[in-house]
Amino acid sequence: MFDFSRSTLISYALILPIILLALSIHETAHGYIANKLGDPTAKSLGRLTLNPIKHIDIFGFLCMMLFHFGWAKPVPINVRYFKNPRRGMALTAAAGPVSNILLAFVFAALLRLEIFVVSALTVSVTVFNMICVLNYILYMGVLLNINLAVFNLIPIPPFDGSRIAHVFLPQKLYFRIMKYEQYIMIAILLLLWFVPFFSGLISTATNGLADLVLSGVGLSIKTEAGQTMNLMIYHLFGSLFA
């Protein structure tokens, strides 16, 4: 089930900083918006930081490394500080996925810039290999951030999507569902691991949004830049990961 070949271990090492950044940005965004809306809880607990140690949930981190979907330690939110608790909770919840989508755009823009610069240069094989590594890191920066955003937008507890859906649900129904969030979380993980149809739905949403982000900076597979990106990643796996 798990692949610990040389190429896989190298890829884990390359995506490690991206995952730490994505998880930290996600949780910090929750705390930042909550603080702006009047809830100082995250700030008082030292959670308004990009230090990953403050945010990492070990199991969620391992899932992110192995399966490219996961979670961090939730930032505590006290809705009693919000003038409008439902609206405040929805905005705070949306901040995490939105921050990851914005970060995906940053990685995509850097990837587009890198391909533009490299296409005008003549470099040695060694330098080209290093550029391909950077290309892979930036590309995975797009995919992993989109994965994290889509996974957290599932409108079922305990994901951020359920907090957003709270705006549209009757209060009693929402809190009745929330009582079972731990069991629902386990059920979702089991569905992702053992039911291809469910994981396929998540993959379709993830790939669609990732394609939209990449196309937004001119990296559609139909463009020359997009084809160059794919060729460089193919070269990387055919040489460094051989």
C-alpha cells in the first residue's frame, strides 16, 4: 500500500516544506479573520503565526504527506465574540480554504515566471535538473494547496465547509449533526481510502480547480508553457528519480 522507493522518498522530501506552509497558512488565516471580527482567542494562544509547530496535527500531517489530503490542529474560535455568530463563523471557516487557493495562485505564478525565464536560457544538464526540481516543487505547491482547500470545503462536520453551510441550516439541525463530527470524520476517511467513487469525486473537484488556477496564469496544457511544464516534470522523474 505504501511506496518507500527512492523516488517516493525524494518526492516526500521535496513536498515537506510545501505541506508545512499550506497547513500553517490555512490555520493562521482562520485565526486572523476571527481576530479581525473580534475574537482574540487564536491571538492569545499564539496561533497567529506561520510556525508549523503551533499548528501541526501529527495524523493529519501524515495523511497530507502520504495521501495529499489532511488537516492541521484546529484554531479555537469563540463565536460569542462575533456580532453575528453565524456570519462570523462562516467567514472564519472560509478563510482557510481561500488562503490555500490564493497560495496556489502564487505558486502557479512563480511556476509561470520560472518557465518563461528558463525558456530564454541555455543551461548545463546539472542546472537544468535543478530547475526541473524547482518546477516540480512549484507545481506541487499548486496541487497540494488545492487539495487542502477542496478537502476542507466538504460541507460535513468537522470540515470548514460545514461551518460555511451553518449559515443556511436550521440551528438545531446543525448542532445535532455537530454532536457526531468525530464519527463523521472517521467515516469520511474510510470512504476516501476504500470507496473509489468518493475519492474520485474529490479528485475531480481538485483537478478541475487546479486546472483553473494553472490556466489562469497561462499554464493550460494547450499552451506552450503548459507543455514545457509537463516535459520538465517528466524529465525530472526520468532522471533524478530513476
